[in-house]
Amino acid sequence: DEGVRLKARFDYSLANAAFVVVNRANGGSDDFVSVSTVNAPEDGNFSFVDASVEAGRGYRYKISVIDGDGEFFSQTADVKLPGARVELSQNQPNPFNPSTTIRFSLPASEEVGLAIYAADGKLVRTLVDGVRERGAHSATWDGRDMSGNPVSSGVYFYRLTAGKFNESKKMVLLK
């Protein structure tokens, strides 16, 4: 979630050496772009997070170890990041009684609405209405309407809206 994490371990002394990390977006003919230069740690363990990447894109990284005499090690790695998209999961359990959990994930902070509707399209209850941060979220519906009254057995729909995303799924309440 924080970006691309690069790790390397060397079993020999890297005194006076530095790690140089460069990358370029895959599929492009652009030259490599410098991402970071880090003094080599004495224990030989290198770790770096490139937070400047974009979801859904591929990158080619080149990590070089450079000392006073020049480059003495270089390694490349290709990384493909998953696409950034909102995901809405099927409620669990389904069918349910007396409550169910609805999970969704966001690729970025977003204004979110999650509402329950009866089979006739009438709004039963709003579970989420406001900004949610990037990451995984869940909301529990206890089978009650906006007034706190239990609803009857039947088919209900839940709809998640987040930015341009809008998706509905069906669930069943059995009493």
C-alpha cells in the first residue's frame, strides 16, 4: 500500500559505497530516472520504498552499488502494480439473520455512500455517508431500518458509490 519496496542483502563490506536506485515506466522509451541515492548500510541490508509510483503501471528498476572506483554491482527488476479500483465484496453471511457485514476497499481517500434498499427500490438505511481513507473497510447491517425497526425477511440490495464507482449487490434476510 505504501509503494514499491526494494530490498537487497550483501554479505561483504560496503564501506564508502552507496545504493543508487533508478526506474522508468515499462513500455516507455524514456531513460531511467533517478529515484534515490542511499549510503550503504554497514550490515549490508538495503531497503527502500518508492512511493512515487502509480497503481496499474509497470516499472523497471535498476539498483546499483557504487563506490569510489565506480559501479561494481547492478541488478534490474520489473514490477507490475495492481490497478487502482474500488472493490465491493459480497456480504457475509448471505443469507443472514440477524446481521451481515459488507466489505469494500478504496484505492484512495474518497467520498463514499453505502446504502440498503428494499426490492422495490425504497431506501431502507444508509450505513456509510462520508469520506473514507484508502484501504479496506467494512460496515455491518443489523436488519433494521432508519428508525431502528426490524425489517421483514426478503431480498435487499446494497449499493456502494465512491467517486465514479457505483455497484449494487443482492442479499437475503431470513428470519
